[in-house]
Amino acid sequence: MPRIFDIIEAPDMGEREIVRRFPPSGSGDFRIGSQLIVREFQTAVFFRDGKALDTFGPGRHTITTANIPLLTSLIGVAFSGETPFKAEVYFVNMREFVDMKWGTPEPIAMRDAELGMVRLRAFGTYSMQVSDPQLFVNKIVGAQGLYETSQIEGFLRSIVVSKFADFLGEAGKSLFDLPSLYDELSAGTKAKLQDDFSSLGIALKTFYVFSITPTEETAKAIDERAAMGAIGDMQKYLQFKAARAMGDMATQEGAGGGAAQMGLGLGAGAGMGAMMAGMISQAMQAGKTVTPTPAAGTKACPSCGAQIPVSAKFCPNCGAKQEAGGFCPQCGSPLPPGAKFCPNCGAKVG
């Protein structure tokens, strides 16, 4: 025979408990005339067949067909004092819940004005209060099937993270600017959340962003960029990186080689760094136009600039007559009148 409850109450409801279900499982068998005791900061909502029926505030209430009219219309029969009816009662905590924590379970990927693509984690707190108990029970218990505190907190946290990620993407700020914008991010995200919480019968009181941090991979990329900017010289930076890598390799080979292995690793690393820097430098210079150095025994024609033998009397390119003794036979540099030695290479010309 099912147990019939004559007293319906939740006497030890904790301050962090959002909803208490009575009975804990299944439907309760209540009778007309049962006593419903609702304490301060509580609201009791009768629930049957997926719908909230009637709501009771603090105080002692005697259950009658008069104060639960929806129950009478659902069952459709006249009750005597011995006739039970089935329903559940949800005691909703009406206190303001503070220090409700939220955080991103997975990093948020976003475009960064300075770094390109970054992955961020964010954490904070918010406070809320149930403003419409009947709507809250219908939306959370009826629609979502949730009534345990951890389940409700997880559901609300997913809404918070979604709206925060949306607002952060719209802000379009660099990671380096975000610490100075925590107040703006908090206010903007709270404004986005207001309607969603209100539709669940909840008033969002406060919302705070405490920290926005890069993932380990993003932080490493930032450190690398800062190191390159601080060193400035690419060749020295690559030498340093290669030497450090080779030094680590020598150390990992064991203590058997001792200082000799470490010294070898550092020397090879420095050489590799120089080679890498040289290759990069050559690649960077590949697209530049290099002015060829005049070959020994030639000079530039003063008329057309073509390279001609220093002994030529006429330019084979333009036919211009060449002044004798005007250029050094070794390097082709112009000679001042009466010079016996080239002022550029020191060769004897007189």
C-alpha cells in the first residue's frame, strides 16, 4: 500500500540548495487536509504531469480543493478526507545565491589583432535569485528535467559561457588589452544574459569576469615573440636557440660524457645557429639587386659606363676615345693627373 503523506515540508534546506523535491523520487500520495509547511525564504510549487499547478509562500497551509483548484480540474472527482492524490512538491529557495562560479570548460578560440589566432580560458562569478518560482519549476524541472543543485548550476553555467564567448568575439580586442576591459566585459555579458535568465524565472543580480588567460600553447608563442623582440639580432637569437637545444641534448645523453659532452653540444649548437642564420640571411638577400664588382684589368668607360680593358684607347661599346693614364691598370680606379701610384690599391702606375 502506498505511503500517504500528511506533513509536507523541507526543514533542513541548505543555503546553497536551489530546489528540494518532495518526495525525493516518484510521486507523493497526499490527501485533502494534509499540512504543507513552507519556511522563510521558501516557496512550494505543486507539480503534476509535467506542469506546475499552484504556488504557496511561507506559512502553514491546509491542502484543500479550494487552494489547489488546478488539481481538482485535473483529477475531476470530488475528494473525501481519505482519498489521496498524486503530485510532487518542489521547495524553491528564494535567497540570493552569491559567488556562483563559472568558467570555460574548453579554451575559446578567437582572432587577435596582434597575434592572429589565440585560445583563451576565462573565469568569474555571478549572483542570482529566483524571481518567479512557478516559471522556474516549469522551465527547469518540467522542460529540462533538472532539480539537483549541481545539475542546475551546470545548465546555467553553459548559458553564461555561451554568452560570454559571443560578447568576447564581438569586442574584437587583443589579448593584451583584455585585462583593462574586465568591467566592460562583465557589464556587456550581464546585459546579454538578462533575457535568458528572465525566461527561466531567474533574476541575474551581478556578473564578474575575474581572469582571462591564454592556454599553454598561446603563452609559449607570446614568450617566443617577446624573446625575438628583446634580442633583436636574428643571427644571435638562432645561435642561442640552437645552442640551448644541443646543450639539452648533451645533458639528456647522461652524466657519462660529463662536461666534455656538454661543451661539444654547445659548440655544435652555436655552429648550427650560425649556419641557420646564414641561410636565412642569404634567403633574405636573394631578391635584392647586387652591383657587380669590376673585374681586375678593366675600367669603366667615362662616356657610356661599359667595362673595357684598361689598355683600350677607344671604347668598343660607344667608340669614345679613352684618355691614356686616366685609370689604374690593376683596379680600374680613376687616377689624378701625374699620379705614380693608384690611390685606391697602391699599384705603381708611373
